[in-house]
Amino acid sequence: MRLYSMHKREFVMVFAAFFACFGLAVFIGLAGPPITSTSEQRAHVNGSEVATGPFMMKTPLLSTYSQQLWVIAKLLTSNNDDERYDKSFQISISIDGITIDHKLIPVLSSEAGHNRTRHLKCERQMCEELVVAHLGFLDYSYYIITVHFHGLESFHQRYNIRDLTFYFKNYNPAFTEFEIWFRFIFLLIAFGVMCWFGHSLRKYQLHDWSIEQKWISILLPLLILYNNPLFPMTFLVNSWVPGMIDAILQTTFLCAVLMFWLCVYHGLRQNERRLITFYLPKVLVVGLLWCSAFILATWLRCTELEDPTYNYVLDTSNYFGFKVFFFTVGGFYIAYLLLLILRAYSELRSMPYFDLRLRFLTLLAAVVSLVCGCVTARQFGAGIFEDSFASRLTTYYRSSAQFMALYGLLNFYLYTMAYVYAPAYQQVYGQHSSITKDNPTFSMINDSDEEVIYGSDEESRRPLTRTSRIVNNNN
């Protein structure tokens, strides 16, 4: 691996290049278009009808680049008391699409019986916004939406609803074009890196690869799927399937990165990696995380296609159980990973090469975890979680920086690891057996990292791996 032949200044240059590329991606995102666009429409009804409706509205012009549509309601009252109050009521809605011929096509009929409970939470005169409906796929350029409220009459008599505003929120078409282009750019770069990495390892047999090289060979194709070469099909095919595939591919890649961390931290100190004892526990933990994310994505998308008024937050029985399960498995994963990191450092920190591998892996993984946490805290995630954040009026994306930060970070993370873990261009072959330094048993325990990695000893330049072809030539 190039890791063993790198000097300190080369490590500094690698990390400097990583942060420079990441900073450039964020800067491009800051100059990019807003992620969402919002338009509003006030309800013009008599005072007695503001608590019941009907409220008939026509959406602004939409296209497939708008991706999705949220209809959000926000109420203002005349209450001046310092109290918080929560009122449950029912919403019924009908949706009709307008064709090019100006014909109405029923999307959701009022006779379908889709009456959903909503909770109106208010403090003084301000009430929290309500997601009235969510269209996960747009078939028409315009929609006619009719909304009825049931059970707000007593609330109106007591607090006096003085204003009702409906908001139409969708993805900005300019951002969608921006996303398509940069996903395509990341896709091409990832494909080039994958071909280069595979070409650099072509003369080494598979059993001579280090565990990092094996995992990078798996993660790079998954990175291509994460960038999703089928993403433009979302806007060319009138179907929800491409969007579902995109959510599954993103989930699969992120879980593969989690699996990579577990396997590498454990595999560095264990040479025999059996399927049942080594891989099975990790597959179970990460597999549960993948299944929970997959179920959430499919469950929400399929349910909202049948009923646009469905809101997973109000489905308390299923949603609360899902949250408990997800955070329990996530907490177990974090505890398991920390245990493997501590054991790896306690057993391998005095071994040259392995200490270097641990430090590089941990530092880069810590940077990725920290930035991903910050991006998520800024309310932009992947797949279905991104849609959940976008449905809130309080979340306003002034630029595409969040998107570029997340996608750029994960792509540059894989590119950096591929460069460091690839074989060096000039290898010095002097070994007389296929025993490699990837085995902790044969690590040079008595030498220091400075002597082995950065010194002038020729042994420090020798690769961990060697093909049988080279051995036969020497013999």
C-alpha cells in the first residue's frame, strides 16, 4: 500500500487536498440555487367558515423537476394568554390533476374516506404548521386541492382563528438541475477512480490484498450506485420506482461504510476472518439498520402514494416503535464500534505499520462522522430523511451547500482512501515468502514507527503483498 511509503509531508498533502476539495464543493454549493421554493395562498372565506372550509386552491406551476409537493397550513389566533394548547381535529381532502387539455383527473377523491387526524399546537397567537398533504410524485403541472376541517368549531369560538394561510412547498427546479449535473460529475469521477484502483491491483493475487484494499474494491462500485446512474430516470419516467431505487441505493452505501468500519477495526488484529464468527455478528447489526431504513422508505412512499394525507409523525404506534428500534440498534452499533477501536489500539498501537493504519483510518473516519453529523444537524440528510426536513416551513435552504457537503464528503472520502490504499508506483521487492505485514504476528515489534516508516531502512519501502509470480522469478 502507498500508505507505507508516504512521508509526513505526503500525509499532510493528502489531508490538505481532501479538505481543499471538500471546501471547494461547499463553496460551489453556497453559490448554487436554493434547495426548496415556497409559495403561499391565503384562505379567503367568511369568518364562520374559517374553521370548516371548504378551502379550494390551485397549485402554482409544477414540473417533474419540482420532484414533490407539500401542502402546509398555518393558523393565527386572537389569543393573548400565555398558554400552550393542543387541539386534535380531522382533515379531509380531495385532489384533482389538471391535464394539458384542461380536464380534471381525480387523484384523491373525497369519497375515499381519507380523513386524517392532525394536532394543532399553539402558543399565544402562533400555531405550528400542519402538513395537510404530500405528493411524492407529480403527474400534472397543476392540481386543484380542496380541504375541509372537522372539529375546529369549538376552538374557533374560544380562540378566534383570524388568519389561515396555505403554503405550497416543492424542490426548486434549478436545484434539481444542479443536483443532476453534480451527481453525474461525481459518478464519472467515481468510475474513473474505480477503474484506476482495480488496474493498480491487477498484478496482485486476491489473497495478498489487505483488508482495506478488499473493502475499497467493494465500496467504490457501491459509491457509483450511491451517485446513481439511473437518477435522471426519475424525471423521464412517470413512476415512483426510480425514486424508491435511489433511496435504497443511498441506504445500501451508507450501511456498507458502517460495515467497513467494523470489519477493518476488527480485521486488523484478527487474521482468520471466518464467516460465522467474524462477519455474521456485523452483518446482523448493520443489516438491522439497513432494514429499518429500507422499511421506512418503502413504507412512507407506498403509503403516501395511496393516501397523500398520511403523516408518519402522527402514526404514533408504528412511528414510536420504529424510533425505539432504530436508536437501540444504532446505539448498539456505536458501542460495538467503540469497543473494536479501543481493543485495536490497545493491541496494535505498538506495532509499526498497524499503528499507522489505525491512525489514518481513525482520523479520516472521525472527520467524515463529524461533518455528517453537522450536516444532519443542519437539517439535510439522505433519502426519506431529507424529505422529512424539507416539509417544514422552519427549514429554509438558502443554497445547495448542504447537498454538496454531504455528497462531496462521501465521494472525496472514498477517493482519498483509494489513493492511500493503492499500491505505490515503485515497489521494492525483497521478500522471500508470501508472508505479509498484514498479519500482526509478523509485524516488526521492536522497531519504532519513525525508523520503519520514515527512516532510510530499505525494509520500510517493501510492500505488504507480493504475488506468486514475482516469488517464482526470484527463485
